[in-house]
Amino acid sequence: MDEGTASRTARSVAAHRLDFARAETPYGDPDADVALARDVTDGLAAPHTRMHDYLRGRTAFFDHVVVRSIERGVAQVVVGAAGYDGRAFRYAKPGVRWFEVDHPATQADKLARIARLGIDARHVRFVAADFARAPVAGLLAAAGLDPRSPALFLLEGVAVYLDTDVLERVLGQFRAATVDGSVLAISVSLASAQGQARERFRASVAALGEPARSVLVPQEAARLLAGQGWRVIEARDRLRAAGLLTARATGPPTP
């Protein structure tokens, strides 16, 4: 992504999500999420391709993880590379604090839209950071993340855009910011994906100026997570095949 330019792929994902049924809860403000997505997309089309179907499943997976964690009492949610994600509004619940970490340009654009739309974001802390350079753990602590209490960390649709060493650094920073028992949900781009579909995806995001940088097989993803102190706990083959994983913070990173 070009410096100073808001993410174009994040805008595309927002367009797709307007077509999806979402997990419902007795709390939160889904209308605020929809309003933000409509403002961002401004009529952008979301064609019903294989990518659309994949994003539907990915969105449902992350929705489920968020709702399940909140209902289990997790009171801190960190969204890495949040883009125009509106879960902090859709699943807002009294007592739950949200932290959105994102590239400064995309976050500034999102904040301007939130202010113009009059969306209540007082429960959200916005942390502007470049994953490739920033000490994310320290920035989260400065924003109010309690390192002594469990948190949920989300990395949806971002790992593919990071070089492997940068992804490792981000995972390590998230681990350093929290306690044993915290949960991470992540989507990775799998080498096991069909070649033609993978190449179409690579070409489409490269055309948007946001090239794919990492591809992992499931075993590699599990080892990478374990190396930074996260043990994969999601065992369902269907989710693993789609590169959708959950992991728990268990002990220090392995050397």
C-alpha cells in the first residue's frame, strides 16, 4: 500500500460484507457498521465470485470468534490492520473495550468518516501504526490495553500482505502485550490453495497496489504461530483448509 493512501482492498472487503448475513447479538449497533460500510464503498460493486464466497466464510468465522469470546467474558478486543471493519460497533457491549491498530492513512480516513456519520466510538481506542516498524505492544499498552487481563486479537485478511518476518514480529508483539490464555484469530494465505485461484488473487491485489507477500501451508502457519507463543487450538479441517485459525497464548515464544 502506498504511504499516505487508504487501503483499497479494505474498501473492497467492506463492499462484499454488505451482502452477508452477520451473527446477531442482543447488544451492539449493527446499523453503525452498515452505515460505515456504505459510506466507504459508495456504490462499489462486489461481484459474486469465489472470492465473495471465501469472504463470506471468513467473515462468519471472525464474527463467531468475537461473539463467543465476548460471551465468555473477554473484555478487550484488539483488531490488527482493522481497515473499515465495523465489528467494534456491531458487537459493542458495555464493559468491552476495543483497540484498532492500523496504517495511519487508512485509520485517518476511517476516523473522518466515523466523525461525519456521527458514530459513537468512545469505547474504541485507535492506534496508528505501521506493522513493519512500530512497537505495537508498547503502543497498545499506552492506549490502555491491560496486559494482565485476557484479550482477543484479530488478524483478518492481513497476513498475506506482510513479509513473513514482519508477520512474526506482529505476532510476537501481540504476544508480548498480553497474558497466557488470550486468543488470536488469524487468516493466512495457504500454499495449498488452487494455483489458478491463488494467481488471480495475487494479480487482483497487486493491481490495487497491495501485493501479496506471504503464502503458508497449514503446518508452516502452526509453526510460525508457535514460534511466537501462540498454540493453534482450532482443529476443524474445514477451517484449517481455508486458512482460518485460532490460537491461544501459551508460554513464551520459542527460540
